[in-house]
Amino acid sequence: TIPNNQPCLLKCIILYTTANIIIGSSQGKYAQMLFNELFEDYSNALRPVEDTDSVLNVTLQITLSQIKDMDERNQILTAYLWIRQTWYDAYLKWDKDEYDGLDSIRIPSNLVWRPDIVLYNKADDDFSEPVNTNIVLRHDGKITWDSPAITKSSCVVDVSYFPFDSQECNLTFGSWTYNGNQVDIFNSLDSGDLSDFIEDVEWEIHGMPAVRNVITYGCCSEPYPDVTFTLILKRKSSFYIFNLLLPCLLISFLAPLGFYLPADSGEKVSLGVTVLLALTVFQLMVAESMPPSENVPLIGKYYIATMTMITASTALTIIIMNIHYCGSGAKPVPQWARVVILDYMSKIFFVYDVGENCTSLQRVKERDPKAEKTNSACRKDQDRYEGTRRPLAKIQHGGCDLKKKPPDDVCDGSGVPGENARDIVSCCSCYRILIKNIEYIASCVRRHKANHAKGVEWKKVAKVMDRFFMWIFFIMVFFMSVLVMGKAL
């Protein structure tokens, strides 16, 4: 049975194709005839209304396709839009039954009257005419004009919370010459159409509400309606966090470590200056992209606070290094500093004498078994020195006093001192000179020890102050970072 039906199926296909060709040619003929009749006496220079006092209503719909650029420094938003305008032309109507059911035609837009709706806050120096796309003309006179446009609009950019900021940019459309009594404009939807929006790498779209406004300007008494689309943008901050904020945060935590660096290394001040220069470079990078306004961005405030902190740390490092290098010519450590810094703060920050650590006093016997022998040897030497010192002192004070009269057994029969007396006097003189030299050496050693102890105390004071300011600045950096993140959230 299937082969018998093939000729019928082929005939149906041929008839359907022939009918479409005939209908298409028929509509093309009627469309040409309709076009000639409609535009025979038509003028696109005047408003297409039957009554001059009538108001022509224009419906506006905006579709956002792409955000091409947001220039924060010049405060210009560049966007790619699809603009749809709809209105009724009283002189472009026909009865579709008279034209073989022809419902609509598409003709160039420059052939009909078009409303002079422009972007009020345009920031482009190119004032060229709109794109001459076709319009859709229906039998009831309804005209729909879809045209693409790349617009540059002025946008007030608030960078107070950069890079965690949100921006609101207005796109205001209205007639340039017609007032509200001649051409009235309405928005077809409560917001712009975002269904065809191409995702942007820097900005998130949180909405595009539309509001109709009627404004009376000072120059004219007639009302001028407009439709304002507010584009709500939220910046994607990941790029700026990893390229601007995180390096600054790491550099900020590096700055307090300058207090932990030993003073004898000679690099404490160099570290602070290097960190300060690095932050200055980041600050310049932020300043180049921001508009010159009174609102300092959040990241700029963070940079300024960090640079101020590093400047203060560098100044404190210089002061502490002067304390560290206090020598024998310095005054002794004041009593209040001795009690507060050396006694209490040193224990709080685990700062011990120079050359010691928190475990040296506990493990000195385990790590150095010869220390006890060395100490005993030192004690024996000290006892030997004391045993030598006592006879000398005895000789000086009682055993060799030349003012006393020599004993009788040292004088000969004539009353003149003998050889023994002269030997005793000579011996006493030698001991007296030796005692003076030893006392001078001991005095020098004592002064040297006192000066050395004084320098050690000042070094310990400097070390305690280093640790104190290190933790203070660590806490400051932490709280500043938390404050910045808190404002961002």
C-alpha cells in the first residue's frame, strides 16, 4: 500500500510549495501597493497625530546587553543597549482585508516620523544620528523601532568603599524638543531587561529599575517627562583583594618584625624604609585609577594608616637603637625603668639578659657539664687572690709602718739602724708601691665592669622595648585588617 500512496504525497508537497509561492508573490505585490499608497502624501517632519493638541505617547524599553567599560577616574559608563520605542502613527493605517490579510510590513526607519528621544546624561562627543534600522509597521498604525546603541553616560562614582563598593548609574531618556503636552514617554516595564546580559568580569548587576519623572525646567513652563533607568552595580573585589589588599596586608605584618631584628644587624631602619617605599608604590597604583575627589577610598585609608604606622615604627626603631648603643658615658638606668622595664616587662615578654634565653638557666647544667668545674676553679682563684690581698693589707696598715721606732735588735751598739732595719724599710716601700698598682688595676677593672653592666642594662631595656612595640604593632595591624574587612562586609 505504501508505493501506491507515494504519488499522492508528492502531489501534496508540490501543491503546498506552489501555494506558498503564489501567496508570497501575492503579499509582495500587495505590500508594494500598500507602501506606495501609504507614503504617497506622507511627511516624516511632523508629529503623526490627527489633532495638533493631541499627545503622542511613546513607550520605551531598554535591554542591557553588555557593560563595556566603567571609567572611575573620568566617571563615564560605557554600555551596549538595545532600545525599543513604540508609538502609533495616525497616518500609517490600513485595512488588512483589502491587502490580502497583510498584517505588517518592515520599512527603513528614516521614512517615518521618529521621536527625538536622546540620552540626557550622555558623555560622548559623538552626536551622530541613531542607527537607521528597519521598523515594524502594523496595520493599526503601531510602529516598533528596535535599534542598538553604544552609550557613554556620566555616572557619579563613589569610591569610598573601593574595592568593596557599589555604584548606581542613571540612564535618563527623554525627548529633546517636544514637551509633555506633545510627546509623552512611558516605560513599558518596571525595570530594564537583563535577560540577554553578558556577564561582566568586574561588575555584578543587581537590578535596573525604571522610574518615570516629569520635570519642569526654569526655562520653560511646560512639563518634560523622562524615563530614568538606574543601573545598580556591585564590584567583584577578588582581583583587587589578591593584587592590592593582600600584598599590603602581608607587608603590614612584615613591618613589626623590624623590632624583632637584632640591633647589631644594622638592617632595622633599612627594613622599615623598604616597606614604606613598597606601600608608596601600591598607594600610587590606587591613586591613578581613582577619581580626584574628597572621598578617599577604603583601601587608600588602609594604605595611609599602614604607612603612618610604619613611619612611627621606623622612628621608634631609631630611638630604641640609640638606647641600645648607650655606652659608658650614659647615665645609669633610672630606678623606675629598672623596676618597670627590667623587672616586670622583661618577664612578660620573655626577655632575658643578652646571650641568654628562656631555657638557658634551666638547662645550663645539662648542656655544659664543665660549668661546675669552671666555677670551682674561679672560686679557688678568688680565694687565692683574697689570701694574697690580706698580707698586703696587713703590711700596709700595721706590719710596715715607718713612723714606728725600729726594734732594738735591729740597731747596733752606737744606736744607728743596722742592715736589717734598712732591709725592712726597703721591703715596705716595695710592698707599698705594689699595693698602689694593684689597687689601681682593681679600680680600673671595677670601673670597666660597672660600665659594662651599665651598657648591658641599657641593651636589655632596648630589647624589652623592641618586644613591647612589636606586639603593639602586631595588634594594630590585626585590628586595622579586621576593621577594613568588617566595613567591606
